Amino acid sequence: MVNNIAIEKAKTSKIHEVDFDNLSFGSVYTDHMLVCDYKNGEWEAPKIVPYQPITLDPSAKIFHYGQSIFEGMKAYKDEDGKVFLFRPLENFKRLNKSAERLAIPQLPESFFMDGLHALIQLESDWIPTNAGSSLYIRPFIFASGNGFHASPANEYKFIIACAPSGSYFSGKVKVLIEETYSRAANGGVGYAKAGGNYAGQFYPTKLAADKGYQQVIWTDDNAHEYIEEAGAMNVFVRINDTLMTAPTNDRILDGITRKSILDIAKDEGIKTEVRKISVHELVEAAKNGSLKEMFGAGTAAVVSPISGFGYHGEDYTLPELTNSYASMLKKRITDIQYNRAEDKFGWRYPVQ
Ligand SMILES: *Cc1c(COP(=O)(O)O)cnc(C)c1O
């Protein structure tokens, strides 16, 4: 049931200007967006309006204190034109978890779910159908309230914008195990999808790129001893036939793809371990040939295979497998997302 969301329709559609056969990721936007304002101590009713720029005062707290959080999700269209989301309630819950940590007021569930539902319904013609493409959805909240005083804002905006996007896949990536910089620290905001977490990654990632690596493997901030995330994705490692990933903590984002992959792997009878993985263990496994695969996991790419890693000036190359866990897991998860397979876990959310 979608509660009534006020809709102000765009006068003209931009859809005919878009080349749906050559979509990049997240760079063209649909005709409408959902907007919901927090003022006078409460969230006002969300509404759908034409996609448009936002005007803010130079003293808006987002600019100075970085009170900003977001989510990333996708809408998929099956062969019959039916539209689905994937575990959207998990994104809603995580948005409020991030909000709590950034002292942003909690958003009511119906505002998120009904607003999202109404927006995706309205924009359903924008959901691309070429293989691997989808409508990328970006819900976000930021401090729109004014003041140079370093304190939480008294006004916020919750917005959902959508971008028809092609496949994120850009081939295997070579990664660098980070020994100097940290993405997140104990007691910090690493578990939240806070904008500032990503700003802090850009510089170390650029340094790695200058050395020929496309991505950074983040390690614990204490001793850089354990691997934690692959760029802005969770990280999986396969040693022999065991699939492992780090346990979530203060510093690791609790990815929906990560937990879905763990469930699917178990369903496939693959041995899984959620435990700390040391860099030492990884290097030893690479040397003795038991390290079979590494990959990142997140909504955008689903699974992003890693070709090898650099550590202490040494490069370690992973084998080319014909039956990789990465490709099997990606197929199983996308088959559920695009309604090509039975949804035994109840993850699909139809948008009618
Ligand atoms: C968003 C994100 C992930 C992946 O989360 P999903 O819910 O799978 O998209 C992993 N790590 C970081 C740092 C992220 O920002």
C-alpha cells in the first residue's frame, strides 16, 4: 500500500535525450525526485517534484560540518516489464543507523518506503533493460539548516534521486593493501554511510592509483594487520574452498550485498567463515597457492573481482579460475534481483 504522496509532474520529460544503450554509471538523472524537509522538530510530508538544483545558504551546516549520509540501491526490470527492488527495508534501517551516528533526526519508515515506492512507480520508464543495467537510486539526508556554530543543524533535507545506469563492471582490479592511511577508526563513523568517509578515501586511493593500483584494501587503523574493506565495498577472500569475510565492527560498513552473499554461499554448501583475516595469512596463502580468489561486494558492482594485490613493494597475482565463486555468486544474486530465479530468501520487493 502506497500512502498518498503529492506529485508535481515535470512539464517535459528528458527521457528521449538519453542513450539507453550507452549508459555510464550514475551520471544522468530521471525527471523527478522525492524531497522531504525536516523543520520545526519534525519531518514534513514527502513530495515528488521535478528534478532540480537545490538552493542553500552559504552557512548551511552541510558545507562546514559534513552532516551528510546516503544510501545506494537499485530498481530492476524483468523481461515482462515488472519492477523490483532488492531488500529496500535494509537500506531504510541502515539510513537511520547512519542518521543516529551523525546526530540527524530519525526518518519515519513510511516516508522512506512509500516515497521510494511512489518515485520508482513514476519513473519506471527510466529503468533500463540492457544486460547488467538498472536504475541506481540514491537516497540521502543532509544538514540544510544554517549557522557557523559547530552543532547539529535544526533543518535537514531527505532526497531520493535516480540515475539510469549501465553495468558497473570494469574488469578485474589490482589492489594495494593500505599500510599508512585508514578509512575508519574505532569509535568513529566507519559503519555509517557518511559522506565524509568517502572524501577521506580519495587521497590514499589517488596515491595507490599513481602506483598502478585501482583500489585500496583498507586495514585496521591500529596496526594495519587485518583486511577490512575493498575501497567502498566489503571484501571477500577464498582460501582453498572456504569463503571468508571480516566481521562487521565500528569500522566496517554492514553491506547488504555482503550478507546476501554469505547466505547464498551457505545455500550453495560453500564453507563460510566470518572472522578477522590477517595480511600475513593472505600473503602466506598467496605464496603457497591456497589463495584462490578475492573480490569486493557492494550494490553498484555486486561483485568486483580482484586480480592481485600489492603489499610491502611486492605484487601477488591471483589465479584465473574457470569456476570462480565470484561469478557464481554474482549470477545467483543478480538472477534474484532481475526476477530470473526463485526468491527463496524473500529478498525481492515488487513495485506495483
Ligand atoms: C555501501 C558500502 C558497502 C556495500 O554496501 P551494500 O549495502 O552492499 O551496497 C560496503 N562498504 C562501504 C564502505 C560502503 O560504503
